[in-house]
Amino acid sequence: MAEKKIIQYTPGFNINDVRKKYNVNRIIKLSSNENPFISDKVARYITKYKHQINLYPESKPHNLEDSIAQSLGSNISAKNIILGNGSNEILEFISRSLLDSSSEVIIPKHSFLVYEIISKLQKAKVITSKPDRNINTDNYLGIDLESVKQKISKKTKLIFIANPANPTGTYIKISKIDEFIRSIPKNISIVIDEAYYEYLNSSINPSAVTLLRKYNNLYVTRSFSKIFGLASLRIGYGVSNYKNIEKLTLYKQPFNTNLFAQKCAEIAIKDKKFINMSKTNNFNVVSQITNLFDKLSISYLGTYCNFITFNVGPNSKKLFEHMLKKSIVLRPLDNYKIPNYLRVSIGTQNDMKKFSKALVSFYHEET
């Protein structure tokens, strides 16, 4: 059966398991690309007010949808938006609405594993395009759109493109995305996964949302789990034309997002001070860590997200264990077919200082 070939998604190490195994108290979790901060406004909402948790949440929270639409601009309205239990659920809605056993799906190599999982659950055939192999660019191991195009066949129904991408951290300019969509058959749907988009400078790097007026075969997905700091509440959304959203709604359960997720997302998307602080911390820490990598002659991939994927060579498992003993959890990338790399999420300044100290001690021990 096809299900036996499905690779199970493995999340980052559980903090409690690390505590028990290594007998340590405070764990620095840098494995799941979470925002290390929580919005004060969100925290006050959760702790201060009484909540009617005995009642079902809104099945279609209009205030949140309106807030999202307003933040997106580009003539987007609430009718172009669908909410999900994390953006993963939106990806699942899309795959269920478009794929079957006669379909082919193109997924760039080293992409987010969920794309493959949800495609195979629909019994679709997964076609893997080759990554960019130009080591002299910041798109090394990222998405090669020409390779994607070469994999298109008469059976191709869906293409997944994460931009910026996880786990490579690479980014493709919107002009190239536009050119790519324009060049492929209109009966093929394209998902642009923008879970990490908010870490970019939007004035320089427009969102794929700006292309929705041009392409009826385009879906854009976003998450509240990253810069907005709501990972545990599980909420995200998809954006597309009205007919596509209406079709996806058929696969949505009536109360798929909970009360706290809805209300906190509404607060978080308007908390510009928190968003800017999170982005500033991310930018500053990325600069510090990449400077350290340069000094240690450690190569790394694109830095457009809230993590850095770096090349440790054959010592990746050894460094991973070394970090665990120092109470620091990183992310191995064997499942993504880049076993010589580890991924470190961007934490607080203090957390990253401890990571840097542990990294330096490892390389001193190795030399």
C-alpha cells in the first residue's frame, strides 16, 4: 500500500526527554524555528480576561479575517482567506482538493517534509526536482525553478514552493516566481508557502499575494507560528481567489481553529511593536552567528528566515550530541537528505551566546 512509503514527520527533540536523558534543568530549544518571545499584548489577553471556554469558537471569525486582509493589502478581502489549524492544515486542504492517484506533484528537493506526506496520503506520485547546485550564490541547495519546470508532465497537478524555504533558508525573488508561473500550464496549481515571509523586508521583497490578481492557479499560505510567536496555538491561513477558497472550505471542519488561537492571532497581527522587535532581534543575531561561522570557516545556507542551516561535515551527529550535553537542542537534517548539516533556530541574545560558546568549545576540542 502507498501509505507504507510515507515518511513520518519527526519534530524537534522533546524538551522533557532531553532533561531526563542529560539530567539538566533549563533547556535552550533551538530546533523548531519558534519565536523566543511572546507578545505582551497576547500574554495579557490570555491571563487577564475571563474566557468562555465552554462555548464553541467562531467557525468563521470575521474580525480576524478582516485584520489579515487589511495587513495583506493588494485588494485582498476576507473572501480570499481561509483559516487553518496551522498553515499545515491549509496545505492539506489544497492537496485533498486537487490530488488523487492519477496526479503528479512536484516538490523541490530538501523541501518541508509535510508536502510529501500530504501528497502521498492522496496517493499522488511525488516528483522531486533538483536543487540549485551553484555554491557561489545564496540559493545553494535552494529551489531551482528551471529544474521544476523540466519535471512538469501531463499528469502534474500541483507544485509546492516554499519562499523563503525551510530547511535551506533560501529565497527566490518575486519577479522570478512571477516569470515561472507565467511560463507553466494554467491547469497546474502552485502553492507558495510563506511561513517565514514576515522576516523579509516587504518593501524590497513583495509577497506572492501580489500575484493573486494575475493567476487563478495560485495559493499562498502563511503562519502565525513564527514571527507572531503563536506556535502552540496552531493557527495559519491560506489566500487565493474566491472560487479556490470556496472549494477549500468544503474540507474544513466547522470549528478548526480554537478561541485563543483566533483572538491571539487578531491581537498579534496588529502588534507592530512586537513584530518589529522580533525582526530586529532576528537580524542582529543572524549577523552575529554568521560572523562566528565565518571565523570558524563554517559554511551555511541562505539566511532569510529565523534559523541558519550550517555545514558541519561528518561531525554533525557528534556536534548535535555535544550541544545536547550543553543543554542546547539543534535540528539534525538527515530526513531532508542533507545529513552533514544542522539547523539552529534564532533565539534570544543570551541563548545564542551560549550556543556560540558551546560551538567554539566543540571546534577547539576537535583541533
